[in-house]
Amino acid sequence: MASEAAPKVPVYSPNDLKSTTDDALVPYLSTLPQPYTFKQDHFKTNVRFALGYSAVAIAAFTFYADRKLGWEATTSPWVIAAVFLYFILNSLLTYWMWAVEASEVFRGKRKSGETISIRSSIKKNTPLYKLNIQYKSASDKILENKEIESPFTAWFSADGTFHPEPLRKWLAKEINVLRLTAQETEKKTGGMASVVGVEETDSKDTKSAKKRR
């Protein structure tokens, strides 16, 4: 059922394959059973949006000044200051994306205080998806820091259809906290739940709907 709803992407476009895979990490990690679920931290994304929208607003303002008020208005000190600020914001945005976010696709925190950061990348001219995982304790001690990689063909079929289950199983196999989550879920369900996360949540919702009927 998950495969039928999954989008198709061009199999020869590594960027599209990466983007689709990146997007699948958030719903998976955010819907793990308690106490393993991670609440996504949007701080870095919010800062990026704030810098980007501020720069766009300044650009729109200076365009309006040039269009409606004439050239004389654009040479005034406050317009020159706005243009200068626009370049500063764009420089900060570039720095933030490349040095601070640095390809981070997920950052989350458990109720117990542990945090996980996942950065993704692709190898040039290869169909490999690479992840850098850093898992820290509530006291900021590094519990796991590793790099893993796998070919996109492990979860994309030949026609470009994305299958989330193999991706989740790969993550659960390679990342310790997710492996523990899968093992605990298997114990609780008697081995009935083969995929931890979204599908388990869907199953609970289905059961609740049946009870209401």
C-alpha cells in the first residue's frame, strides 16, 4: 500500500533520488513508538527561512523604490543601506547553509534528552546514498558517530518507484538506537510488526477506526 502511494522519480537523477530519500527520513524518525520517537528540531530551518525571506523583502523594497520613486530615491542613504544589508543577509544565508546546516536533513530530540543529527550526501557519478549520523546523550556525550552508505536501488525499483520499507530496514540495521527500537517493537508485537514507524502508526489508526465503527 505504501509503494502504491509512493511517487516515481527519474532513476538517472541522483538529486531527485536523494531528495525523495531525504524527505522520507522525517516521517520515519518522527513516528517511532515511544519512548524512541524523535521530535524534529526546526531551529536551523527557521533561521534559514528568516534570512532568506528578509533578503527577499529588502530586494522587493529596493525594486519598488526604483520603480515607483525614481532613480533619485535609490541613491538616498537609506536605500544604499538596504542594498548593503541585502548582500550581508545573502552572505549569512550562504554561510548558514554550507557551514551550519551542512547538508543536515534531520535533527531531533527524544523525551529522555538524546539528540540525533543526520546529514546526507551523494557520491559524484555513483548511485550511492551516504549518511553521517551523530547520536548524543542528554549530557552531550557522543554515543554514536558513523557514516553509512547504500545504493539507491535498495529502495527504488527500476521504474523509479520509492519503497520506504527497505530504507527503514537499512536504517534500523545500521543505526544502534533504531536497531534497539526495532527489537523492542518486535518483542512487544510478537514479531508481527516488521517495519517500525509509520506503518505501525497507520495500523493503530486503523484499529481505532474499526472500534469506532
